[in-house]
Amino acid sequence: MQLSLPVPKSPSGKIYQYSPNPNATPRLFLIGEAPEDRSIVEEHRPRIRREPGPGQTVCPYSGHVAEDEAFTHADDIEAVKKHALWMAENDVNSFLGDWAKNFNRKQPRGSFITMKMEHKPRRRPKPLAIREDLLRSLGCNVCARAYGVYALALFCSDCGSPNVALHFRREIELVQEQIALADELDTQGRGEIAYRIMGNAHEDVLTAFEATLKTVHAHLVRTHLPEQLEKLTGKKAVGNAFQNVERGREVFAKIGLDPFDRLDAVEIDHIRLNIQKRHVLGHNLGIADEHYARFAEDHEPGETITLIGEDIRRFAELCFRVVEHLEDSLIPGVGLSLS
């Protein structure tokens, strides 16, 4: 006889997974259901690491592929053990209770000596295992598998397709919501708080952009140049280079990539200007200084910089195109011109 018990699920029906790859940061993620009738479009087949379905799982943070069992979370093992023990105790209690009843039923009536067996079971509540959904829940745009991760991951946990652009698109959606909220507050005459929220939306674009470039760069170095990991990804080598177009290009040039080579000069200038604008928003309360005035001809030092929702949207879309280009370098079998 083989006893099988389901593992605990989160409110959205996902199961905890823990990457067996110690280099994955972080290692916890969740995997959910997939449509029964799903199929992979032929044009997407070069992007996948494995045929989706049972058997193997892909670490969304590192791309490491292993048997499903290798991703079982230790907490789930303990939860199943506790549940099995609780069920066994209930079975034993039921058996002893029935045994006592049968014993009492068989005792002769009116005899000089009577005996009665009493069973007082210890009733313990059913073990409760609480699983929470992670902040970001997505569905792979290649194999349609639902999964949950922390705010940034690189791959689908089922087919292994690069999903970093999907994550960045979600960041843009959140920025769009902030812009809409700021516009609504502005129409209510609450201009100051509207400006602050608009500024946060603008900063969030660059924060997400910087984090994405840094994560992709570190993964590519770890995958293709592991012996130079500290040299190429350490604080001294990277720092805040991805807050600057030229320095970001220099860092990626060492592994043979230019994240910006699909943008024209005007588009790159727009990103460059908005990076400078973010520094003013984050460090100078939105007041233009002489350094920023050299980038933006429409602002004098001491003026509050203008924030327009459409400009932020364009900034986000241009950053998305850079991320989309970088995502191609994560496709299995794609080589790099390493220097």
C-alpha cells in the first residue's frame, strides 16, 4: 500500500518550490496549473529549455533544470509528515474506540464481576500549513504555465523560456497605474501629491531597468564566464553603471553585447535625459541643477522639472525594448562574443 498526500497550496492554488541550485537568488518560487489544451507555437520552440509538463522543473532565477522531486520544499515534506501522523493517530483512536465498544458489548449481563473498557482519545486539531502567494504571479507567454516569483526572474519554471521581458512589462503596467492615479489626484486639485506619485512612477522605471540589466548581466557572466564572476560582476566592476547609458554599454561590451543597439540616437538620448531626471527627482526634490540643465534645454537651474505622463510612458517603452533585446541572449544555444 502506498499513501499519497497532497502538498499545501497557496490561496491561488500554487505549490512552494525550492531551487536545488545554491547559486539561485532567491531560491523560493511557486508553480501553479497550466491549461490542459496548451501547445507551443512553432516560432517559440527555439526559446524553450524543455517540453513543458511533468518530469522536470526549471529554476526561474538561474535556468537550472532538474527532476521535479529536486525542487520539493522542505516545509512541504514536514507538513505532509505531520498530516500523515495526524491521520494515523485518528485511525488508531478509531480502532481503539471500536475495540472498547465491542469489548463492552460482549460482557455478560448480571454477572458477579463486570468489566468495562473506556477509551479516551486525545483529540488534536488537523495540522494547518499556511502557504502564501509571492508578490508577483504570472503566466508564461510561451507555455501558459502559472507561476509565482519575487519581483524579478529570468525563466519560466515549466518550459524554461526567457520571461524577463514579461516581468518588465508588468513593471510598466504598475507605472501606468501610478500615472493614472497621479492624473486623477491632479484633477482633484491635489497637485503636490500628484507630482510626488508621478515622480515615484518615473523613478520606478529606472529602478526596474537597472535591476533587470544587472540581473541579466550577472546571469550571462555566471553562465559563460564563471571564472570571472567576481571580476565582472563585483561592486567595483558594476556599481551603479546601469544608471548610465555609456557605462552600462561598457560593462556589457566585456561580454560582447550592446543592449542599446536596436535604438536610434534620438531614442537613446531620451533614455539618457530621463536617467538624469531620475537623479534630480531622487536626490534634489525635483529641482533642476546646473548638471541637469545641460541635458534639458527647457529647464533652468532652480526650476522644478516637469513630469508628463506621456514622457514617462515613452521612457518605459524604450527601456522595455532594451530588455526585450537582452532577453534574446537568454535563449538556449545563443552564443556571446566574449572578450
